[in-house]
Amino acid sequence: MSRRRNPVNSATVTAIRKSLARTYVPRTSPPEKDGVHAPTYVFTSELLYLLPSTEATMNTKVRHFRWDNMPKEVVTDSISRRLITGDDMMLAHVYLDKGAIVPQHSHHNEQLTYIIEGALHFWIGADGKEEIVVNAGEVLHIPSNVPHRAEALEDTLDVDIFSPPREDWLNGTDSYFHNK
């Protein structure tokens, strides 16, 4: 029997659950002896039953991948990638030729960039004043909504991890690669 997947994005449900579990909301208690309603507070975790069950929204099928058996998606003449996506995260192999440019952009996704081979020069912030060179064996953490751009200093294999998955990469709307 196939399970009907809840239309609510599981990353959204998880974020709401985390937020609600830490939040108090006012609740009016029954009238006291003098007829006055005294406000009380309830942990909103009591309200979590209103959200779809995490179990109902998560993919429970184990999947196995071999990078070499996956086709590369050509992004530009000098950048290609392979993607693996779960419910709440995305893993990407990004292949950049020496001199490849990733134009400035930002996204709500938290990002970890792990350089396997080569090196990337990053410019961080709207003004690009913070510069970081990430070499093979090093990892760069980019928080949500931080503007950044990069240039490959040599042929580079970069492993990117995003949470939640990059919807723009999945649906082809990552137009910042193509804007001059």
C-alpha cells in the first residue's frame, strides 16, 4: 500500500516544530473564584498535534548512490554538478574548471562547502570585502542569506551540502549563473 505524502514540505514542518517547542503562548484559564480570567502559558509543544506527523512527511526508503553512475548536469561551460536530495538536505558534487565563476548570490539555505580537489576563492558579504581561499581538505560554512561569490583557482571538485535542499537547483531557476 503506497503512503500518501503530505503536501507540507517536511523541512517546513521540522522548522515549525523546533520553533513551537521553544515558544510559550498565552492561554486563558477557567475563571478564578472572583470571576477573573488569569492568563496562563502553555508550551506550544502541546499544539504540535496540529502539524502533520514528521513520520508521515519523511521518506523512509533507504537509497544508495554511486557518483560515477550519475549523469552530470551542465550548469555553464565551466561548471557541472551531480545532486542527491533527501527530505531536509542536499548533497552536491560541483565540478569547476579553473577560472569558473559562481556569481554573487544568497539563499535561505545553510551551506557547507568541502573542497575535495583544487581551490575556490570566495568573496563574502554584499560588498565582497571578506575574502577566503578554501583549499583541498578544507570546509567553509556559509550561514543562511549571506551573499557570496566564488572563483575556481584551479580545476576543482567541491562537495556542497545544503539544508534545506536548493529548490532553485532542483527546478532550474538558479538564473544567477546565467546573469552577466
